Amino acid sequence: MVSTVPQEGWSGCKNGMLLALAATNFDAFITVDKNLPYQQNVSKLAITVFVLDAHSNELPHLLPLVPSLEHALATHKPGTYAVLSG
């Protein structure tokens, strides 16, 4: 299942609470927030965080990262994070 933070009703949640909520319902959390892995201890959560590192967070800049993301999703380990850049 794929969902967004607003679709889940989690808008306004701080990163720590957001990741805790996501970990109860999802296997992976995908973000463009490059600081998130340094601000949160992902190793204590049963979720993988993927940081998309693109020129901007606009779709044309993120789309080239999709093949790397698909591969990473297939091989991810809970409690880790990965930065995907193009």
C-alpha cells in the first residue's frame, strides 16, 4: 500500500511521531528531507527510511530515482535508512 502523510491524517506531526506512526502501518518511509536520518534514531523502528536526494522535490527531478527506489524497496532492512541520489 502507498499513501501520503496528508492521506493518513498525519499532517503537522513532528518527524519522531511521524516515523513511529508510519512504522506501525508501513515497511518503508520515503522522504526528501535530507536531515531526517540525522534527527531521528531510525534503528529503533521497524521501518526503513529512504531519502530521495534530487536537485529539487519536483516530480521531473524525482522520477529518475524510481528505478533505484524500486530496487532498494525490494532489498530493504527495517531499522535502516538509505539515501538515493541520481
